Amino acid sequence: MTPKISVVIDAQGQIRADFIAFPGRTCEGAEQRLRQELARWGVAVQGRVTPKSETQIAQELSQDQQPRGQTWKKLQI
């Protein structure tokens, strides 16, 4: 599976971003780039890291042909 970011903005303006299939801690760099891009549009966000459960990681691995490790994170900003 190719790494991707799933972003949802709810009716209250809360932003949730799920970093899927990023190897190791590379999701943290992607989160910083997303935060910088949002800041360019005047959206200041504070992030919170929520580690993914073993079940979530297993689901991602089952969709991927080549496992990338088990340190992926789900970040909520």
C-alpha cells in the first residue's frame, strides 16, 4: 500500500488526519508538512499523536504486499 493521508474536517472545523502505511516515524515529517501547508492558509493547528493499535497496524499490513514495520501513528490535528 502506498502511504497516504486521510483528512476529515467536521462541521465544527475540527481536523483529523490519519497517516496510513508510512514506514517507521516518517508520518511525523508528513504531519509537519501538512501543518505548514495548513498554516499557509491561515489554519493554525496543534497536534496530538495517538498511537495505532496492533489491530489497526495488522489491518494496514494485510492491505500491503510488503510490510513496512509496526511504528505507524495516527495523528490528530
